[in-house]
Amino acid sequence: MIYQLALGPRERKSPYFDSTIRAGASHFTIYNHMFMPVSYGDPDAEYRRLIEGVSLWDVAAERQVEISGNDAERLVRYLTPRNLNELVIGKGKYVPLCDHEGRLINDPVLLPLSDSRFWLSIADSDILLWVRAVAAEGGFDVTVREPDVSPLAIQGPKAEALVVDLFGDWVRELKYFWFRETELDGIPLIVARSGWSKQGGFELYLLDGSKGNMLWEHVEDVGAAYGIGPGAPNYIERVESGLLSFGADNLPDSNPFEVGLGKMISTDRPDDFIGKEALRRIKETGPAHTLVGIKFDGAAVKPNEHPWTVLINETPAGSVRAVCFSPRRLENIGIALIDSVQAAVGTELKIQNGSLSYMGEIVPQPLVHPGTPLPAFEE
Amino acid sequence: MIYQLALGPRERKSPYFDSTIRAGASHFTIYNHMFMPVSYGDPDAEYRRLIEGVSLWDVAAERQVEISGNDAERLVRYLTPRNLNELVIGKGKYVPLCDHEGRLINDPVLLPLSDSRFWLSIADSDILLWVRAVAAEGGFDVTVREPDVSPLAIQGPKAEALVVDLFGDWVRELKYFWFRETELDGIPLIVARSGWSKQGGFELYLLDGSKGNMLWEHVEDVGAAYGIGPGAPNYIERVESGLLSFGADNLPDSNPFEVGLGKMISTDRPDDFIGKEALRRIKETGPAHTLVGIKFDGAAVKPNEHPWTVLINETPAGSVRAVCFSPRRLENIGIALIDSVQAAVGTELKIQNGSLSYMGEIVPQPLVHPGTPLPAFEE
């Protein structure tokens, strides 16, 4: 079954769009109102490139919400339940956002650009609207806008060598989540050691959307020596590594304690923040659901189109959010949101997708540890 | 070029999804985080069915934001710049929403269900987040949630006869935008005379997502006598009829005066509402851009993937938002957002899409009047 995506101006094309088409992009999604390639038609090669080589991803759809002005820092602190005491200019920080009832509404990376200018590098929900509403109704003296910024990710074990070739040796000193503004042949950008994989790598935050294809081609040219090829946020690798996929793993009313972000939530912070009372209550009573890793039997599965049902002792107990066949565990694995009382490692599960069913169990996360190699295949 | 859409649990399937697949849905978009069919592979037949017969559309992605509680009506009035003095329970109303700077952020239909319960039936942006932020920060005593409600549209000149067969003669008395709660063989729903076309019709707001395919099949069975077939919000008909497509026709910072919604904006209302001061200023100075109808030369065009450029006297003067070949005008037409000083009817335009260019002019809207028949074709 082929589902074709209709292209039109209601969604935006990424600044890298033409390059991704030339590189053979075959499958897309829409993310933050932007077309985003998710596959180039050869999932095995894309996975291998990420685990063993270096991969180039159009992640322009990871949009920025810029908060600037006198009250910018105060607003940023109010927006997230995370403790930002150690906020440092030039160092990114993962900051879950909640609403006033403690529901998770996005899980951005915060980039402090100065003491009065911040970016939230967001997952797929309209945080621009959210922040504007909070700022205006709360009387914060800030400007909130979406700047012309479009990240391009370079991920995989050979990413560092390539990025050193592009920018110089100083990149080696850039620690995880740190970033620095620079340029590449006149293309303005920010280099960050970050990205949505556990294979290491960088994100280039392009600061001029008109130069997207120029940047892509430059990276591709220099990357040829390392066998670079196109890819996308990798479905299998993220399941193996236990990276949260906002919108896929959580329910619309999930709170951060349910999806493994409890340690990011500082309900004892002295200052006020959105959702504080609700999160305090949830922390006391404990989360209703828990996100867990699973493995299950059967022939190698394809990624699921929709959540599957989990039964424990023949009773519905939650949903499977994502499944795949792991090339490094050589078995079917997945991520499931389970009633907390039944979420212990070792619990046996029955999994149902329509008329198909599988037997499985809850296993520790991450399902595959970073650094685990691909098994050698016989030719 | 085929762009495949990747399906996964980050977006939801509509309650009608399986029925739309069985009916041959070929092209999809993502709208309010839900997969939405936009074509069944035969655009000519889908258009003809809407203009001459009756068409069935999965518009479950038109989600509802429910506002209920003591301050529900006060919040609804605060959210929109439209004057709601004549608010009537049981009668829908088109209510543009703006942010505090007067930017258009959605253009829902408001359904007043009681004096303390309202739905905003929304276009594609996260108004649930927006309303929750405004309600919580503004101290409104309300509950804001997305109920389990999924509209199914029945559109076209034969829609009324079919809906009478389904529900009875009382439907004939239902005036435009009025709605009534009822059921169909145990399926709870709301019937409204509404829908995103100028060909007449109804929307059935299904109130139980588990019964989507049952409802689809029931309508399909009874509709067979009228030659019903699947369709979707129709790209060509909406361009011909001048219906605003939120997100496609406007820019991220467009205000309602720029996109033809000026008469909905009551800046002289005595009570406060979001964006009042900004909209008052914009009304005084006049909108920077104006949405206009255009026609242009050349061979019949396909729908555009992205905005095209408009030149007037060889100078960039705006963008073409949507184009099509009109089967009822028998020429290329479109909708363009033009610098207001140059937006007079009769203005000549040069239109550019990459290396292709067309000559055209600004013409009055609607581009095709409701009731205009399709020309007879020679076999």
C-alpha cells in the first residue's frame, strides 16, 4: 500500500528540500508544518551508515522559537519544570515543557545565545503559539518569533572527523550540547555537538534559509571521503537507544514522569513555573503509566502504522508505541506505555495488532547500548 | 515524482481511516496531527461529484477544542475579534482567532452547545495549546480539552436529499450553520448544515470514534441511490469559490484584514479581546497585503507545491498561494497575496515558478460563482 503525500503551500519546504530530492528522498512526514524526509528508500543502508559511518539529515523541521528581551530568561525559567540554575551561554539543555496540568507539550533543546536571547529547538507542536500566549497574558517583556534557522544534522561515528575537516580542530573541544556561531564559505551557521541519535554527531543550525542547498552540497562534498550519505532521524536506532519521540511515545495527556523524564522535573524549585502544583501532585501519587522497553517473538516486523495493544494476563494494560526488528539484537523490540503497576522488567506481554499477535516481555532500557556494533553478516 | 507518506503513531489515524483506504484513498496530508485523505486518485471525478452530485469527505482532522465551565462564554468572546452579540445556542459561527499582535492563528467555526459549553472546530494549528495557555494565565474558570468528535462531510447539490433520507424531513428546516444533536442507528452525532465548499451540504460530527467505519458505510449505502463517492476538501472548488485555506493563503504573520476577513473584525467592541489594540492600529493604517483572485495564461497547470512569485512591472510584489486549471472558467486561475498598493482588479502580473513564467491579471472574486455549472464535454 502506497500512501502518497500531497505537496502544497500549507506546509513549507525545507531549505534543503531540493537537495534531499536529488539525494533520492522517498518517504516524508510533516513536522512543525514542514515537509521532512524520513527515508531515502534503503532503510538498511541508512541504518548502517549511522551506526558505522556518517549520515546527513535534513532536520530543518526542528524549528526554533526565539525568546528575546528584558524578561527572556525569566520567561524561559517559567516555561520549563527543569531546574536551570546551571544555565550557561553557549551550552544547550534539554528542557521538557509542560502545560498547567503537567501534561508534556514538547521536549525542546534550549540554546542560550546571550543573557537576553534564547532558542527553543522544538519537537512537533506549535510552541510558538504557546509561548506567545503565556508571554502576552503573563505580562512578560519579550519578543517571541520563529527566526530563519534550519538545522542540518551530521550523525554517526565518522561525524567528528568530517566536521573537523569543515571547521577546524576547535570542533574537537566542543563538548556535548555546546554550540558556537561561525560560518562556512560565507554561510552563517551555529555548530552544536548534538543530534537525535546515540551515535555521536553535530547539528549545523543554518542561519540563512536561502543557502540550504549550498550548505548541503558543501557537506556532501567534504563528506565523500568518509562515505557520507543521506539519512533521517533513524527510527530503529532511536528505539534501540531509548530516545523519546514526542508525540509518538506519549499520549496527549501524558506527564513527564510517565515517559522517563522524571529526573528533569524539579518540583522543589523555589520559583514558580508552569505546571508546578500539578507535577508535585503527580510526583506524590506516582505516574499512571510507564514507558518501557520490550522484546517480542515472531518474524521481523516493520515499523507500526499506529499503536498496538498490550495485554497482560489477557487484560488491556497499555499500548506499544513503536516496534522494529533490531539489527543489533537480532530480534523484535519496541517501546510501550504500560500501566505503572504492571511495568516491571520481566513482565510477560501479549501484543496485538489487529488479528496478529505476539508474545513478549518487558526488558531493561536502553534496548541496545551505545557503541554496540552491527554483527558481521555472511555474504 | 512520488513522495510517499510515512505512517506512524506520532500522527493519528482518523476513525474513518480504514473506510477511506477501502474507498481508494491515494493521497494524504497531515492536518492537526492526523492523517487526512486529500485525493482518491481521480481528481476530475472527485470535482464533478462535488459540483453535480454528492461527495463524502473524511474531515475528522477538523478537531474540536471544547471550552466548558463558568467562564466559557467570557473566554470565547475574549479569544476572537468577531462580535458575538448574536450568539445563539445551536448555530455555528465563523470566528477568526488572532494573537496579541493581530496575527491570524486559526479560523474555526464556533459551535455553541449550551451557555457553558462551546466547540472551536479548527483549521490546522494547535489551538488546544493556545486556549489552554490563555485560560490558565488569564485566570478563566474553564476546562479545555479535545473531545472524541470527528466530522464527516457530505457535500454537493444532492447532499440534502441524502441527509433527509438518513435523518428525516426536519433536516430541510436546518438553516446554514445550524446544528442539532441526534443519532443514526445508535451512532451518536451532531448534524450541521455546513462544510468547506460552496456546493451545499452537511457535516456529521461523530461523537464516538469507535463507530467511524460504521457511520461511513451507512452513509455510503444510503448515498448509493445518489451516486455518492469519496472526495476530500476540494482544492479546485475552493480556489474557484474563494474559500480561505488557513496556512496556505496566509503568511505566518498575516492579519485578518490581509486575507479578506476584515468584516469579521469588530475593533469597536466595548469589551476586551486578544489583539484588539493591534487590530485597531492595522485597521487605521490599512493591511500591507491583500488576497486577490488571479487568472493567467499557458497550458493547464497542476496544483502548486509551494508559493510562486508575483512580479508587477518586473518587481516582486507578492506570492501566488494556490493555482489550478478551472473546469468551469476553462482557464488557469489562482489566489495571490499581493502588496496592497498594487492589488487593484485589472493589474497585470508576471508569475514565476522557477524557470516557468506566466502572464496574468487580478480579477474579481469569487473566481466562479456558486451555481455555475460544468460545461458539457464532447465525448
